[in-house]
Amino acid sequence: MKTKSNEIDFTAFISADRNSYAIVNMRLFDLRIGRIILIAPKKDGTMRSLQLDSPIMSSDETDKHIKELLGNNNKVIEFFTKTGNI
């Protein structure tokens, strides 16, 4: 995915011991902690991340859940509107 000034690379996988992980721009996330990872690029070129727990959902349910998070979750709104973000 491309942002205004950066690129976000990501992949997710299940290990042999059946644990799930994601790698986002060389940062490792344990998906047992949360399956949604939000990334906010900053003006200084760095990126902030926020990992949120969510149930396993279909793609339709995921779209609805993300819209609800972006519109109603104060933690998410504050994360994206913090000073210094693009």
C-alpha cells in the first residue's frame, strides 16, 4: 500500500505451532493480541501502529467493523488525528 510519502508492506502467516503473526514494515505483530493493525504515517517519515482485538469475521463483517471503528471508537479517532500524522 502506498501513502502520500511512504509505502506500507505487509504479510501475515500461521506458524507451525498454529500461532498467527503479521509483519508490517519489518515490525512483527502477534495476532493473538489483536487481528486489526492500524498504521498512521507521520510527517517525519516514521509510522505509528495500533493493534486492536477483534473476532474472526467474514470480509463483509470486517468492512462494517472497520467503518464502525473509524466512526465511533475514540481510541482509533485519537490515533489517526494525533498531531504529527499525515
